[in-house]
Amino acid sequence: MHNNLLSILIPTFNRAQFLDYSLGLHIPLLKKYSIRIVVVDNASTDDTEQVVSQWAQNYDHLIYVKHRENIGGILNFEYALSYSQTKYVWMLGDTYEVDGTVIDFVLDTLSKNPGQYDV
């Protein structure tokens, strides 16, 4: 079962190499908490789907959504936000690097201060 407090959303488009690096960096850190990762692909024509598929074999909480056609960056971000099923979301760019201590801090802060960060 995945974490119900926080999910990571990664909108992407034709950045398979960056995404591969990002997933390789973050999945080991997120496994500790069973945090769901949702990759929302804006109709990439590169190897994005294969990259996510390979990582999904090792992480059950990795979800992949691919649009049939490019809907534009802003709409892709909005779609990613609407796809979340957790109380909080973290929009993570496909080139971002987050340290494990930051993930620990964010989860600790959210769980110790329920409702304080609600919008």
C-alpha cells in the first residue's frame, strides 16, 4: 500500500535521460515511505515510456500516464495535479534532485502539523 500523505508528481516531455536519472536517484529514497510517484508524459516521442516501464518493475508505487497528444506544459502540470490521490503533492521537475534528508523533513513536518499546510 502506498503512502496516503504525500505523492510525487513528475510532468515530463521528451526528457527520458533526465527522467531515468531522476527516478534512479529518488526511488531508493522514496521506497522507505512507499511514496507514490506519478509520471505524466505529455506525448513524448523518445524513450520515456520504456524508462518508466523499467523502473516500474522495481517500484510498485510508480504510475505512468501518457497523453495521446501534446496538451502543452501548463495543462500537463494541471493534469498531473488532478491525478493525485494523497493529501499533499510535491510537483517535481524531471531534472530536480531532492536529498533524502529533505524528504524526511517534509514528511515529518506534514505528519506533525496536520492541517497546517492545507489549502
